Amino acid sequence: MTTSDRPLAYLTVNDVEYEYGIPGSTVRRWLRDGVLPHSKPGGKAKSHVLIARVDLDALLAASRVEATTGPLAAKS
């Protein structure tokens, strides 16, 4: 596996839009509301925001709602 084959550890809002299909407005709202941790390497209000992929994946996993009916529902 080369470096270009590995997923990026940190994503921009545009990366999240492209890779996950989540609208940028939603990601920015999560950032503004403190729902999604992020870094601002420049330290200024207009600095680019970096989002750790593990944080985004954890947020999405925590908000997952399991199917209750149909073929994907857990069998008891």
C-alpha cells in the first residue's frame, strides 16, 4: 500500500462532502455546535478546519439507528 492509497487521517469540510456525501452546511453546523471535534492549525477564525477521520466515524457510528424490520433487521 502506498501513501496515496491510504485514507487521509484528517479531512477538510470539502473532503467530508466528497467522501461521505454529507453536505458542507451540515458539517459546518456540527463544528459550530461543538458536536464534531476539529483543529484549526492557523489558529485564526478564517483558518482551514481539519477533522480527524476517527472523530467523524465515531460520530456517525453513535448516531446510527438500526433497522427494526426488513432483511437488515437483527434477528433475535
